[in-house]
Amino acid sequence: MTTIAVIGAGPGLGAAVARRFGREGFDVALVSRNHERTRALAEELTAAGVTARGFAADVRDPKALAAALDTAHTELGPIEVLQYSPVPQRDFMLPVLETTHTDLVGPIEFSVYGPVAAVQQVLPGMRALGRGTVLFVNGGSAVVPHPDRAGTSVAFAAESAYGHLLHDTLAAEGIHVAQLIIPGAIVPGHPRKDPAVLADTLWELHRSRHGYRHYADDLDA
């Protein structure tokens, strides 16, 4: 049995992805700063018949994130799928002319150092399996920079470039890397942006293993 690790797991998309992959037989590692939340979610999943564990780590602390993923591997087994989808902090979204170099530290730690640390931690295990999937989930500013959200616009662009480089480099090893762009908010009941619908989309990206960038909805939606 292999594991999906959901970085930034919460009650919306993270929970939906955990349930979707759990139905397919994956064990689930839930990683978030809020250990109480991940532990409660793990208990809900366990009650529904999914093997799940919660782990605490701040994505802006690469050593803590790597340690959480290492513990997840030990407790649950090899991580075949890594999803990186934490929600950015509001103070990352300042207008461009009000954004100083120090204001970019947090977004870069969040959207570049975190993903790199996570991928580097799970990559040896994926190579040992001979397969794997890395899923990056980003907002629309990863594609169309927004002048009022400079931090995420800059950092998401860097994360996108890193993911694309991984996609091109790792494909020959059977490791698929994909990005899902979700314009605007995740909306319960929305035909394309409901958490369960998005979880189905992410499952299909893992299953079909085709292309790097995908869109959950139109960019102007």
C-alpha cells in the first residue's frame, strides 16, 4: 500500500482529496501547521475506513516539513503522491508598489522553499517505487499576475517554473508532475470548483499522467 501526502490539508480541498484517494486504496498523510485539525480530520477518515494520520509542520520551515514527511513514510509507507496545496497568508497579497523585498520573504518561503523541500524528501521513495505523482495547486495569479497580490504572483510564478522543470526532468523516470490552477475561490456546490469536483480532477491528473498545467475553470471565472 502506498500513501498520498497532502501538504496544507484542511477541511475543504485537502479533506476532499484525502477521501477521493482513500477510496482508491491510498493511505493518507495530512500535513498542516494545525495538528489538532489534521488529527481530527484523520480520525474522520479512519472512521470512514481510510487509513490516515495527521502531522504538524509549517511549510515555511523546510526541516520540519521534511521531518513530517519522513515520519509519514515510516508510519504509513512509501509516498507515491505528493500534493502541495497550502493556502497563502493574506499578508502575502500586497499591492506591487507597496511590496518591499522583505515582504517577498514569506511568499518565497511558502511557495518555493516549501515545495522544494517536500519534493526532495519524497523523491527517493518515488524512485524506489518506480513511479510517483507530484501535484501543485495554485491560484490564478500563478498564470496572470495580479497587481494587488504581488507576493503570491511572484512566488506562484517561481513555484510554477519549478514544477514545470520537474515535469520535464522526471517524466522519463515514471514520475508525473502536474499543476492545477484554480481561478478565484473554491466554492462548495460550484460545478467545477466544488472541493469534491476538484478532488476528482486531481485524481484524474494522477491517473491520466498527461501534460503539466491544467485549469479547474476559466481564468476570468
